[in-house]
Amino acid sequence: FEDELMTQGIMLVDDMRNAFNIDSVQSPLNLAYQYAFTGNISEAKSELQIASGELDSLIINLTRAGQQMTAISENRSLTADNSTREMMAGLGDALTQLGLSANELKQNLPTG
């Protein structure tokens, strides 16, 4: 049972990574690091700007998805039992909080 839960959890994380396009943030960050390491500061800054824009989109998408999932869990016209509604509400809250936390972290990053 535990192995199956772990397997399903890993699949969920992979699905979320793909759905929210997390690589669109990670790839320019990796390039920025490589450029900075080789002393190409202008290219590093350019890649950081790309990553920043992608992160903004990711934050919006996470927060929006969380709010929509919470709204769906509260929609009484849909057929769902209470445990399903609670699970959807919990996932919605978690996604919303993840978006808010990511935004807070981004706001605290040094700029310049």
C-alpha cells in the first residue's frame, strides 16, 4: 500500500511539473548560472529576466488552479461525496498556498 501511494505521489508530482511547466523556469536559471560562471554577465541577466517572467506565469497558474479547484469542491451541483470534496478542497488550498509562497519567495529575491 505504501509503495503504491509513493508511486502515485511521484506520478502526481510529475504531472504537476508538466502541467505548470516548471522547466520553463528551471532551464533559464541553469543557463544563467552557466553564463555567470563563464563571466558572460549580460547573457546571465537576460536569462534571469526570462526565468523571472516564467516564474510570474507559474505563480499565476498555480494560484488560479488552486482557487478553481477549491471552487469546484464547493460546487454543490456536482455529484461528489464529502471525502472527495474535502480532498479537492485540500489540494486547491495547497496549490493556492504554493503559489502565494512562491510569490513571497520571489519578492524576497535580491535584484540588480
